[in-house]
Amino acid sequence: MSENKLDLSKSLPGPGRSAVSLDSSDRIPSAVDLFGIQFICCNCEDAAKSIAKAIVHPRATPLLLIHVNAHTLRSISSSNELRENLRARAWVLLEGIGLKAACLLAKGRTPADTNGTDLFPALLNRLRSIPCRLFLLGSGPNVGALAKQKIEEGWPHVEIVGWRDGFFSNEELPAIRDQVSRASPTLLLIGMGSPKQEAFALEFLKIPNLQLVWAVGGLFDRLSGRIARAPPLMLMLRLEWLFRIFVEPRRLALRYLSDALWLAKSCVYELLNR
């Protein structure tokens, strides 16, 4: 089956799209329409290249970037309004072995995917020549402090202009939005569970000078060392999900099983309605 070529400057309806001009060398190599969503399918280096290109161009509103795996898709699908807002305004990166398997079943191919843990260093490395001001929002207080320290050690060109934990109510959101606006970041990273982080990400798209709002999931936990990554061999074999179940069986075993059953049901529906 031939791949769909996706030019981000023409095909994605995200905010500020008309301000982004990407030449042919900056095209994401593949896209797939699955479950009514257009997923960007590429490796981390290709994604970092196109995202960095978009960031350095003037934008009316920030680029909204989300990763969608089986659990994220199931979570955001519980709200039609959230799903439609994200579909219309975000760059949606396909992530995880579950959705790759779904693509094989529903589309007859397994596209490349992009995880946030590997995309983060690839993107920061590409932003060394421009001002890079980060605000970290999410996770626990100690985790955020450790993540901040790791970023400053690994990427000295990055300035952390603010951070706070993710334990706040909806009523506190306007004050947090003001806090982020006063810090004047260029990149806002939101690390919470889905669909909370995706819903909150939409609330920050009117902050001046902000170029990227990125829902990063558990990135802060990994940067801080609170959650370890799987051994290299398991990563190569795409078995990180199995490693995570082994580390956190009570929290993840039932969730992964539920996600797999939901995804299988969705694939059947997709096949029957092609």
C-alpha cells in the first residue's frame, strides 16, 4: 500500500498554520487516517526537524503537539468535544505498538511512530541556535525540580523560566495561565495524565510569544529518574509496555488489558465501515 505524503504546511489544520512555510525537504514522510483522526507517522528525528522548522517561524498562536497511543485515544474519545478540538487544532503524533498494530489490521501497514521521551532531546538539540525558554507544568513538586535540573544539565542553552506541579483544580487554571504568561516561555510542556493534559493544553493557546504547547505525558517522571526506561533490548523489540507492567503491575496491567480490548473493538468497527 502506498504511503500518504503529508506536508504540514498544507495538510494539518492546526493553529497558525498559514504562518508556517515548509519546503519539500521538511515533509513528514507518512500520515495515516485511523478512527477519524489524521496521525503523523515518522521517527523522532524527522518529527524534530519539522517541529523545529515550525517553531522558528512567526505564529499567530502556538503549535499544539500531542502524542496519541491506545490509552490516550481511548481517553480523549470519551469526550466528543475534546476529540474534535484536538483533531482540528493539534499535530497528532502516532505513538505505541498498539496503534501500530491497529494500522496493520485496519490499513495493511505498520507506520513509524514517535515517542515523547526520544523526541524531547532530538527537538532541544535542534533548537540550540534560537532562544529556548521552557515552562514545565505537571507531575509532583520533587519530580518537576529534578526534571528541571536534568534539562539544565543536558541542554545549557535552555532557560527554565517557570515550573509547577500538576496538582491543581480547574478553578486555579486562570491563575496558572497568568503565571505562565508572565514567565513568557517559548515552549510550554504539560505532563499529566490523559485526557487532562490535552484538555488543559487547549487553554494555553492565546499566550503571547508562546510557540509550542506540548502534552508530554510521563516525560518529567522519566527525566527525573522516578520512572526508569526499559532495557535497550526491550526497547528495540518494542516491549517497553511489558517492562512497565512488570514495574507497576497494579496500576498498569488492567489498564493495558482494557485499552487492548477497546482498541480491538475499534479496529473491527473500522474494518466493517471502510
